[in-house]
Amino acid sequence: MKKLLFLFFFLISFIFVNTENYFKNGSYLKIKCEKDSIFVIKNFDFSSKVSLKPSKNKEFLVKTEKNDSVIIFEDDSKNLLNFYFSKNLDKEGLLEYKIGIFQNYDMDDSLLVYLEKNYRLKKDYDSYSKLVDFLYEKKYQNLDSLLDFYYLNDSTNLNVIYKNSLVFKDLNENEKAFNILKKAIGILDSSYISFNIAVELVFDYEKIDLPSLKKLIDFTFENFYKNEDFIYILYQCIDFYEKGILKDEILSKMEKLLDQQISDDLRFSVSAFFIEKRYSVEKSVNNLLNLSESEIYYDYGDWLNFYLAKGYLILKDYEQSAKYLEIVEKEYNLEDMDVFKTGFDLAVETNDKKKIESYGIKLLSENLYDEKVLKLVEKNLGIKKKDIEKKVYTYLKSKMDTLKLPEFEIESMDGQKIKLSKIVNGKITILNFFSSTCPYCKKEINFLNEIRETYKKNKNFEFLAIASDNKTESLNKFINETKFSYTVFPNGSLLMDSLKIEGVPTIFIIDKNGTIRFIKVGYFEDLYGYIKTRIEFLKGIE
């Protein structure tokens, strides 16, 4: 049945066109036709259309020039006879050009025949991709059957496997998409299509066994470390390491990358990760030093210098660590908890009282309830916890935002509409912006629930979550699965646009007067301490 479907759609053609006709530059094309005249169009320029009469021997002669393309059709109709290309014509975009000719003349059946022929003869991925896209665009009812037909007749063609998986995904047949990709594991080669297949499978690693995952990682590291998209594999491997998957093997493979000719982005990412994990630190520092003269320095100079400072601190070269930390602060004015932590650790190691206080207060402004840092500050400076708290609050006061929360009407999950200002008026409010498709949004919800639990008896405290999602079944499922302990409002994209929120998760901490005082973008493991520090600070402000 599937074969009959295929034959029905692909072997019937109203007009057969031989699309492999090429000519030499400056020659004459000899066109045989029973008509009294033909139309000639050069280089797809329809305004240049000319009518030709046959020669004495009833042939039409068409003069060609360098890089010409020629379209021939009947004088008295739009019946396309053929088209021709110079052998020296730039092949880039040639397939698009040919498809344009077919589509201009509404020759859908001929286009299907041509693409099928081109794919069969040349195993050409672009032709197959265009063929499937055309079928998908035309909403063929039996597309599933046709995709199965191609796979069953060419089950080792990686182009077919990859394209079919993408279309099955578009059709929301994710299981079928994954299963067809999984069958390619044993036949992957050095082609870019193989890399794409490997990436899809590695990112869907929970559905494959550990030996297959290891095989895919080995395959990508051996064959594609020079590929500009390999960094996505690297990031996924870093995630595997954090989850305890193939930890030692991943570190070993990443270390070997530093001896290869890899991109600057990749070299920076591996070196920074190693310094974070205190692994192969000296080698990583040397790799970062080599990047100080590269173009990447203009994009990542702040963090490159930071990781040099941190790396030298681990190596106990305090002079060099201080040198690069000073560059981070003075040249880039980079303020980040990691910077504060490195500066604080360096100050403790060198017994620099002034910097212990400076970095200690900045570090505690991120989490005043970090007992380890508190005790170190108390011990080294000889001051009490209350005095440290005052210094932290003074620092926070200098860093407060002054953005006024706009008037905005939001709608609850049950359809009730209310002004946002009415909810937050007179209360310290935590406003959490999230998306149901964001894994880090889901990851931080436990911290947010814990904060909500801490202040649930406080009538002057409000906690709201606003989803960028519309009110859908998937949002309801997300809310039920993650067990929010606070109110969730859908359809928040307009409010997020007005507040110029570019990513989630994002948290606003708002004072009693409706002024946004602190904004936290991105996932943060010390979120509980961060929010509690600011709530307690705002509680003391009249």
C-alpha cells in the first residue's frame, strides 16, 4: 500500500523535464521542437523574454554566454520545455534556482519527480530535505506513510533518518522521531548530518542506555571537536559531570581537548570549567594566558581575567591572583558573587584586613546567613554580628534599584482579573517570572517555596509567580508537578516586555511602596539566603 502511495504521487508527471542539461560557455544551444516558435528567458529575468524562430533544419539556436541559465517554453502557452545551465555556473543555490523555476510554472508534480530523481541519483540531502519540506507544506495526508516508505527503502541513509526525525517532531510524534534516530547509532560517519544526529541523541540521553551514550560522546569528541557547534556537546558533558554521569571519562576527554586545535570559545570554556572544579588548573591557566592575545579577549576579557585570578589563587600564586583580580575590578567593574568569593578567599590567605572587610561585606550582601563567611569576618575583624549586619545593610542601600512597578492588570488561572498594584500595595513582594519550559525555573522552585513557608504568617509579605506561558494544559501540568506554594498568574509576556525582562527565571524584590529594589536574573543556588537577606533589609526601611 505504501509503495502504491509513493508511485501515485511521484511517478505521475504532467511534463517530464530533463534537468541535467549543461552547456559550455559561449556555445549555441540546439533546441528541437515541433512548434513554430519558442520563448527564451535568460537568467530568470522574465523582462528579457524573447521569441525565436527555427532555423532551416527546424532547430532553434540559442546563443549562450558565461554563467547563463536558459529557460525554454512554448510560444503559445506556459508549457515549460526545458532549462539549461552553464557548466561553470556557481553551484551554490542552484537547487533553489531550479525549484524556483518549477514553482513559477506551478509544476508541482514535475518538481516532485525532479527532487526524487536528484535524491536517488546523488543521495543529495538538500534535494531530500526540499522534497519533504514540499510535502509537509502541502499538508499531504499520507506524509507519515511516505516518510516510512523512504526509510524502509533506504534505512541506512543518514540524510533520510535525520530529516524524517525532524518532520516527526514537527508532527508531535516525538517517540517515533527518537526511535528512528536511535537506529542510526551504529552507522554514524564523519558527516555533519551524523553530528546533528549525535547531538539530538545526547540531549535526549535519558532514553538511551549508558554504553550507547558513552559511544556517542566518544564519537563526537573524536570526530567533531573542530566543529563550531561542538561546544553544545561540551556544555551537555559538563551537565553530565554535575549529575555524576561518566565523570572521570568526561574530565579526561576534556583535558585532551586542550592539546588539540580547538576554537577559542571551546578552549576558554574547558579551562574555566577545570578551574571551577580544581582540575588540571596549571594547564588551564596556561591556556587562558594564551587567549589573552586572541579575539575572544574582547568578548570575554572580564571572565578570562577572573578565572586567571581564581586559577592563580588555587596555585597559591597570590601576587598574580591579585593582579588579575584588580583588572577584573578596575577595568571591567565586574560585580558578581564569584568575584566576591575569590577576592575574599585571597584576602583571607594574605591576611589583608581591609579587603577581608570589603569583600566580606559584598559576599554577605548576597547571603547574610552564610555562617562560614560570617565567622571568618568576625574572627579576622574582631567585630560582632550586629555590626556586620549594619555594614551589609548600608552596602545594600547603595545598590537598591528605583524602578517603579507599572500599573498592570493580571489574570489568575481561574480567569479573575486584578490590578497588580492592588496585590503588592503596602507589602514586601517577591515577583517570580518563569516559563514552564525552563528547567532552571523548575529547579529554583524548592527555594522559593521555602521562602514562602518562612514568611507565610507575615501579613506584610506577598509572593507571586507570573508565567510567560498562556493558560494551557501544559502550564497546569507544570504547576501541579512542581507544587507551587504561592499564587501563579499566566499570560505574563506583555508585563515582561514592559519590564524589559529578557530571560527567565527572573525575580523582582519590591518594597512596600511598589518600587522594584532588587532584580535577580538566572538560577542561583543561594537563592534562599539572597532573598531573605533583602526581605529583612527592606523590613527595616520605613
